[in-house]
Amino acid sequence: MIGRCVEISCDNLILGNESLGSMLFKNYDDLVLNGSTPILQQKRKDILDMLAAAIAAVEPSRVVKELFHGSQMVFPAETIDLSSFDHLFLVGFGKASVGMAQAVCDAVTVTKGVVITNDPSAKITHDYIEVIVGGHPLPNIESIRGADKILGLLGSCGEDDVVIVVISGGGSSLFCKPRIPLIDLQETVNLLLRSGATIDEINTIRKHLSLVKGGQLAQQTKAVVLSLIISDVVLDPISSIASGPTAPDPTTYSDAKEILTRYNLWSAVSAAVRSLIEEGIAGDIPETVKENDPIFDKIFNFIVANNEHACQGALTKALELGYDAKLITSSMTGEARILGRYLISRVKTSLSQGSAAFITGGEPTVKLRGVGTGGRNQELVLSSVKEIAGTDMVIASFATDGIDGNSKAAGALADGFTSVRALKKNLHISSFLGENNSYVFFDGLGDALFTGPTGTNVMDIQIILQ
């Protein structure tokens, strides 16, 4: 037991610029000082530093820059000499696309390019790279305009040219060329996001409503294509990341209909969506591109960062800080409120002695029951608050892109005194869970994690300190 709640001085605690976490979390000092004992304050500081180390491990410009050795790109299984091509073009889309693209521009000579991002402040230092701000989590007209620009550029490339495509999470929304009216696509994606469907399932639908996803982008150019991919999907299926624009697609129109039916959405989507999918099932319109298509002889896809890399970054930092650290999994899925309780139960039954850190990664889901503000990370932490009450445990769950659900936060942090502090503010856990209102709960306690867009995206990370 951690004893009674007391006011703590910060005289002996290192805050501010001395900490790795202080460079990432805008409310770092408040998050640390919200700990009600010196032990909890130190653990809060440590957990924030571990999360910051995780982000540093998947920093887009760094992971791409490390691939280049002069004009050569060196991968574990092969080396590609870019000097053998007439021209090098660059296109990209996703939350990490600007950092990835800048690294390419810094390493080699790029003739021309187009990059679609979700960050209005993002810039690329290159006279011939156009940056377009698209829509996320729902595509908008700029997403389509950016796709048209990319298609135009790819269509101008010759057989002796090479196109580097930088792909990352968020690309499904930011890079968009729908077969149906935009409003119908937006409504369909919104329904899927609210349904609790997995990202693989959502992207199966997106691919079959698109002219560029599911390998179809690969058909738009005569050039050799090198795709550098930062994965935001569990187990890194290239066919699902950003809806697999340069990868063969194993799913079908029949799969798309089955998913919509299973989530009771078939009758909820527009007539245009249903009609298109039925046409696809009947063979009246082409399927997405399959593995045996010869187009893939000149397409090369490489994963350059993923959730495993981020978790390893956190693990290394935890060991450096003296914790008995364990990486449980980097492929966790399931409903957030169930996973929060499960993780705490698992940690409580562990055999670790002394200070221990348990790290998980993946992408939980949230099934909306209310109309509150929050996200899967905050809901996961909220569901664990009662489970850790009266202990020295600290838990954080963090969206690596800096955006958790429909909130301003990237996630949340809680400790053994969170339930006591909540009661003093008349914040009742069950009511906030019932309304999916986790952001309001943690913002009220000052324990929501604020970073703003991080410029990368490899799903989520959870850390529990025992």
C-alpha cells in the first residue's frame, strides 16, 4: 500500500530540460508532479522518459536516413543502387511522410515529388517537392487533389526511372481516389470507425471503394517502385498499411460485404457503396490487384519501422533506468476497456521482484457506447484505475502519432492514487467509461498526455511500472 495522499515538494526531483520526456510531453512537469508520493513522481517521470525513447526509436527521418550509403539503399536482404536510374521521383502519404521524404531529399537527388500530410505546419526543404495537407481520419477534397497530383507524376515516369514511395499510418485517408462520391466514402469510414472494426477490416472496405489502394497505385507507372513503409498495423501486413497501394491484395469484394454485414452496417451504408460492392462481387468491375500480377516484378516494399522498434526503444530505456523490463507483446488487439483490466491482472500475478516495467504495443479498439470525448488509449487506462488503486503501480497508454481518438490528447497516465484524486473532484470512473468520456476524466485530473502530432505513427504503446 502506498499510504495516505500528501502534498509533495519537487525539490529533489529533476524536471524540465533534464529529461528526455520533457522534450515530447507539453505538460511534462504537471504529469510528474501529479504523483502523490515521491515514489510515484519518480515512476511517472520514468514512464514518460520511456515513452519518449519509444518515439525516438521510430523517428521517420532517422530510420530512412540510415538506409542510405551514398547512392545506395541498403536493406537486410539486398542493396539497391539508385545511380543506375535516369531520374528519381518521390511521392508519399501518411503522418510520417514529411520526415521520411526530407530524409530522402537530404540523401540523394530527387527530380520532383508530391507528399500528402495531415500536418499543416509540415515543410520539406526542396524546390520541387509539393506538400499537400489532406484530411484525417476522414478523407477530404485535398486528399483527392493530392492523389491526382501523385497519379499525374507517376504517369510521366519512364521505364528507366525509379519512384520512392514513403508510406505511413494515416495514408488510407490522406491518399484518396474513391470510386464513389466522397461523402459516401466519408460516411462509410465514419461508421466503421465507430463500430469497433479492426484496421485490417476497415482497410478491406477502403481498398474496394478505391482506384489506388489494394495494389492499384502500382499499376499507374512504368517506373521501378521502392516503397519505404512505417507500419501502423499489427504484424505489419503490407497489404493493409495505408490500404496497401503498392502491395498485392488478398481480400475481395465478397470480404468487404461480409465485414459490413457482420458489423450490421450493410443497410447503413449508402446505395452507392452497396451497388459498387455488388458489382465487384459479380465481376462487373475489376478486383484489387492480386499477387500473381506481373506488375509486382518491379515493385519492392520494405518495412523500415514498426511498433516492435518503438517497444524496443522503451525497453532499452527501462533497462537503462534500472528496471527489470519485459516486452510482453507488440501485437496486442482487443477492446481497450477489457485490455486495461487484463494487463493489470497479468502484472499483479508476475514473478518480478523489485522495480519492474512491463511493455506492450499494438492497437486496441473502442466500441462506442456514448457520445463522449476520448480514445482507445485513455479508455484503456481509465479501465485500469480501480485495479491499481492503493498500489505503487503506474500505467500509461500512448498513441505514437500524438492523437488519441477524437480528443486533443495522445493518451493518459494513472497511478495508485488516481482513484482517490478523482473522487475528490467528483469524477466517477463508471460514468465516464459508460459515455466513452475518458478524455474529460483525465483532463480534469491533469493526467492526459499532450504532445501534438509526433510526425510518426506505429500504433500504441502501454507501459506498466510495478
